[in-house]
Amino acid sequence: MRQFFNTLIILVCVCVGITSCAKKIVGEIPLIKVERKRTADLVSIIDSLSKKAPHTFYSKISTSYKDTNQELSFKTSVRIINDSAITAMITYAGIPLVNSIITKDSLQFTNKKERCFMKTNLKLLKQEFGVDFDLKNIQELLLGNPLGYHPQQKYYQIHDPYTYIVSSHRKREIKKMERKNFDDFILKYHFTNDSLGIKKVEIENNKDSTYIVINYKSKKYTENYLVPQEVEIHISTKKNNIFITLNYEKIEVNQAQEIYFKIPENYEACN
């Protein structure tokens, strides 16, 4: 668990403007106070959501990527076999460029333009992007499930009159960690106002200055599963500042999906 959380962070913007005891104004958008809920009830919702995953999933995703060095837009076709494998094919103007497969212990991809391949493990993601994901974490992110949730861990509610937030640490512990720059993670789940879903996941590590926010802008029900429609991801590390937008254009849930990945014999190892 610590391996995963050593990489995430978010920037929380608090705007001013208070009108009455029942509403807060951010610009021109009124935020209505929510009813108080027990922490145990909110954690129970997270636990329930973490167990809801289709056996198979497919989506064609319009992807925008921007970091400190480049800006790209492309299509990504994603196939998921629950807890087994994820494939992602990147295309540009309808032309396949990169095909990849992720399993519990490996990451492989082929680059059609360079006619090369790579076989490695998921530590490559840590080296390139500063995030230490495993197969389960990537699946959670793509399906909109509570990222990094562990039922054995103790969770706490951070009381806010306008939203529900469940955290891995108490508020006073977070302030202490920020002051002393502790090498530990802070995880926060932000609920929708009806408290039935997760709209944002926020994780940070002050020691290595890594900070990620995953913002689920919209979701929809497909075959009784609440899956993302639009996702915004911000990854901030000492080495890079990354912005990713995912727009799910086509979604298939629990339909037969073929996981196919083959390295052509004439491809060489990528440099």
C-alpha cells in the first residue's frame, strides 16, 4: 500500500464568499450544506464501491496529455479482464502506434513506428511519471473505483459542511506531517453530494513532493455499473507536472473481450 501511495497529490482551491448559514458562494456557484453522516457509514460506502467491478470492460478513450516538455492528443482503446490483464492500444488518425499489455507482474509494449518492443515491470511507471501503480490500482483508476482502498486500514472523516471527505489520517495528523515533512502518504476520498459515489481522489506525499488528484468530472451507469465518462488527472512531482484528460466515447461492460498482444518477430528491443 505504501508503495502505491508514495506518488500522489492534489491542489485544493478554497474560494471566499459566504451568504447565509446554509450556503457558501464560490464565485457565482452556491454550495449547499450537506447532512452530517457517520464516518463508519461513509467508509462502508467506499468498501461497497471497491467490490463492484465488471468481469470485462472495454472503452475507446479520447486522451489529452500535457507535461513540462510536450503536449499530445490521441485515442486509446482499453480492454480490462478483472484482476488479470489490461491492454491499451494508442492510435493517431486511426493508425495504431503503440500496443501494450499490463499484468500483475509485467508491462510490455510495442512501438509500431520505431518497430521495437519493451518487456519490463510496472516500476517503469515510477521512473517515467513518478507513480508507483500496480495492476489493481490502474484498474481502479480506469473504472472509477476507490483508488488504493484497503479494508484493514483505519479511515477518518474530515468534517466539511459542504462535502464528505474520508481520509487515511486525522486532520491534526495531516498538519503535523506537513510541518515536519514526514515521509508518509495522505489519502482522501471526496464524495458526491449524495454520498453515493466518489468524485475525486486526492493523495500526497510531502517528503518527495509528489501530488496527484484524480477528478471524475462525470460518470454514467452502464449495465448497472457506474463508470467514468470524463476524468481529469494532475500529477505533480519534482521532475514533472502532468495533466491528463480522458473522455470515454464508447463503453462495453461484461461483453466478451479478447486480450491479444504479440511482439512481431522482426521487432528489436527499444532503446
